[in-house]
Amino acid sequence: MTEVPSARGAEIGRRIGVGLMYGFWKPRVLGAWRMPASGPVLLAVNHSHNIDGPMVMGVAPRPTHFLIKREAFIGPLDPFLTGIGQVKVDRNTTDRTAVSRALGVLQQGGVLGIFPEGTRGEGDFASLRAGLAYFALRGGAPIVPVAVLGSSGRGGRLIKALPPLRSRVDVVFGDPFDAGDGSGRRTRKALDEATERIQKQLTAHLENARRLTGR
């Protein structure tokens, strides 16, 4: 039986995230009240900076378990990330262990964070993978879109792919929505249709978040 990631570990990770994110940057969190207070939830996060996951983990109202690429679990980071309830996933294959652990989080009423674009890029939700739709339909969880908008300024940028230190980073939570059509279908067609619905919702949320924040 696959071990479900530690909920207590994710709470510890959230506390660590709060300290780090507020120590290095100036997070401004908008709409966090939209996130359901209980029950399974999927956070769909755009991915343009390396801090997106830790930032959301630190500012989200509930402890979050992120699906994180296997390559990040190197050296001492492996036991640390596992200890704070994060889920290691091999993106080059159908990682059944990761899928089982992620579904376990949702079945226990937890919060699962996913970067639906798969890799860090423009962070505009332009190319979505079907993974998010699969977890939404199979786990029966609403999706909460999250836009992380870092500073576009170049000054103070010590590491590429990180916002400048002490710059403002906006984290905007959207309204929860269901990916399915209410039929309960989990066919390939249902997954494709759900992915289309998700893409429209996430893109609309990102556009709204940019208007809201002026980013």
C-alpha cells in the first residue's frame, strides 16, 4: 500500500514557507478566502519562477502537498521535501506511485498543488497537461486557480529565475470550480473536455489577476 504524504509534514512546510517567503520577498496575497476551508482541493498554479511552489505553500490558508519533479529531490533535499509532505513525480513515465500518493492526499481531504503546464516557462497556462483534469475527476476535488506574479524588474536579481530580493510578489487565488460536466465520466474524451474547460478558466483567472495587480 502506498504511503500517503504527511499532513503534519505539510503544515511544517507551510510554516517554513511563511518564514522564507516573507523574509526574502514581499508577498501580497489576494483572494485566499476563496479557497474551501475543508475537503479535497486542487491548486492549479502557473509556473514562471522557482519560488512559485514554496511561495504558494507559505501563503496558502491550508497546508499544501505539491507534485514536484523528481530532479528536485537531490541530496539532503530528498528527505526534507518528503518530510514536509511533498510528492516526488517522474515526469518521463506514468508514475503510479506518485499518482497513488497524490490521490491519497485528496481522499484524505487534503490540498494538492499542481503546476499544470508541467515545467517552468512563461507561466501563462498556454499548454496544459491532462494530469490536472485526471486528479480533478478521479479525486472529486474542485480546482482553485492560483496566479503567482513576480516582479518584472531586473534590479537585485541574484539568481536567474528568481524575482529580485525584497520585491513584491502577488499571489492571487481564484474562485473554485469543477472540471467535470457533472456526468461523472472519466473517459479519455471526458478528460480532454475537462482539460479544455480548465484551460479557459485558468487563462481567464490569470488575465483577471494581471488586471487586478497591474502586472
